[in-house]
Amino acid sequence: MLLERGPSTSVRDAALSKLPIGPESAHAREFETVDPTLSVVRGQGLGGSSAVNGGYFMRWHDGDLRDLVAVGPWSATQIAEAYSELDWVDGTMRVRQWRDDELTDIAAAFEDYWSARVPTRQPTDRRPIVGLNRVLSNNVDGQRFSAFDGYLRSAAERENLTLVSGAEVRTLRIGDGRVTGVEVNFDGRLTTVTAGQVILCAGTLGTAEVLFRSGLLDGYVTVVEHREVLVRYRRRRAPGTAPALLQTVVHDAGGCEIRCYSDDFAKFIDRIPAWGPAIGVAAMTPGVLGQLSWERGALVVELGPRDPALWRGGDAVAAGVDSVSRMLQSSEFDHIVEPNSVAVSGVSSTSQHACATLPIGQATDWYGAHRGIDGLRVVDGSILPHAGRSGPHETIMMLACLIGDELIH
């Protein structure tokens, strides 16, 4: 049985030119944070966040995986094969690289600028590099292809699988050191569903919420986030409709990701303020430390200091912001950027990448099993061992493939 908090219907419009996470979306859930300028929005419904995100599907760098290979049960070859199951030609997640003729004008200028200054990843290589990386995306003809599409849709009619939507798991039922089921909220009515094994895949924040409420977490729990600084500018002319929010990035030597956003976020997300287009500089590795806690029956989310100077990797972010400012004011961008319009945002943002609250091999065993409660596993961003140089989506699914293979066999 699969219990899903969100609706049973798919997102009506799966085009990557829109992110269905606005305030009225039934497929998105907002988590407030202690910083009133910062909110976190995660997907809910079949496919979870993969059904609403920007279609960025990138592996971690080899260096990000070094410790996992050194002390975990998998070889580098096994990890590469799990990635390939997802992203290779005809892989389960229909991953492809954006074509040259699909790039926006700002993305093309960004690539022209950086390709003259840093190495460029080859189109046939799925592994990202320190340098320029054309984004790999899980989409079919510009339509978002979710984890549900890749793995569950074909299994949905099986007699041994029941999909239940609108089912908010509130707490775990535990007896004699073993999970016995879950307490579920169906439209305000609490029901107990018995189970010999429970696998939590509620996302880092959703899983923490269930574990705190069940008494399996207490105090303060460390969380890692990819915090970001935006460098804004004004365009000389309005662009056309972009096929996706993010098509190309630079991974720099300092552990930052420089993100060439295609246009104003308001063009992609309904009913949010328009602030203008921007290039982002995100602190990827080691990532910014925050903490989760539980107060008055609610999850408290704190994603690190507001001031980038206080972040781990703050110096690298400052250097990245300087390089982006120089880029936007260079002659290579004269045809796009209005003179004297480049400005660093005074409010730092987030990548919606909270992870590593229950690091695999530490808080859980190598297959996501809870240390202390039999029959309970966690398989989502919670179990990432740390932050990576790329976003977490593909690596979470890679670990799910490895864990799933072990459970099957």
C-alpha cells in the first residue's frame, strides 16, 4: 500500500515552462521557516516534488561520492549503474540534455562567456564537472517526467499495490521496538493502517515531522541546505517564453553552483511578485547548516543564517557573486542586460534542497533502516550523507534504486 498525502490526480500542465507550486496549487505544500523572508515549498501528490520541480536531474560529482564508496556497501561501478538506470539513453527517467536550439538567449550568452574561461562537460558524459554543465533534465518534449511516471505508473494497476491519496500519515504505531503501522488522517478522520514494514518517503521535512510527532526525534536535528544569493538585472527587451527555468550552470572550484535562470521566477510560478531576472550563486558543498526542532506540536525549520558571510562556504559565494556581476556587466552581455541595472539581492534565498537529517550509514543503516525500530526505513533526502555539488534529486533516486534492489533480493 502506498499512502500519499496529496491528490490522486496528476498536475494538469506538466510543461517545464511552469512550476505548479504557487499558493493555490493542490500539488504543493509550504513549510514556514523562522526567517519570515524565507519559505520552503515541496511537492505532494503522485511523484512528490519531482512532479512540480524544474526538471533539473544531475548526478553528484565523483568526489561527492568518495566517502560513500569508501565506507558503504557499494562499489563505484554499482553506483554508476544505478545512476545509469535513471539517466542513460532510454533510462527510466527519460533524461536528456537541453539542445542548442532550445536555449534561451541568456543561457546561450552564459555558455559563450563561460566556455571561454572554464572547462565544458561533453554532451555524452552524464557526470558533471568543475566547469560549465548543460543541465540534464527529466522531460519528454518539454513535459516534466516524474518519479511516478518512471516507476509507479506502469505498476499502478497491479493487484498487490493499492494507491491511497489524501492520506496524511500523522504518526507511526510502535510496539515492542517494532513498527506496527501508521496513524493516517483522512479528511480529519484518524485511521490506523497496520503494516509489518513502513518506508517513509515524505521528503526531508515531511519525514522529520512524522518522526518528531512519533517520538523518534527530539531536540535539534541538523539539516543541510543549498542557500543562494541572487544577482538581479534588467533586460533590454522582454524574452520569449522559456522552456525551463534552468538550462545551464557552472560548478566552480569553491563548491558553488552558478545558475543561469531563464527569466523572472514570476514567469514560472503563479501569483508571486515579479522581481526581475537573476543569476543565482548557491552554496552547494559543504552546504549551509540549519536545524529542525519540534515546538508546540509543529515542525520548526531554521535553514541557517540570513547573512551569506556567516555560511559555510560564504567566501566562495562572495567570490561567485563578484564573478557573476562582472559577467553581466561585460561586453558579451551588452545585447541583453540594460546598463547600470546589475544589483545583488539583499535577501538570501533557498534552493528547496533540505537534506541529510538522517545520514545513511549513521542515523540509518546502509539500506535506510532505522537504528532501534525494526521494520522502519527512510528513503528520501533525509538519508543523503551530506550535500553535493549538484542538486539532490537524482542522487536520492540513485540510493532508492540501490536500496530497492537489496530489498527485492
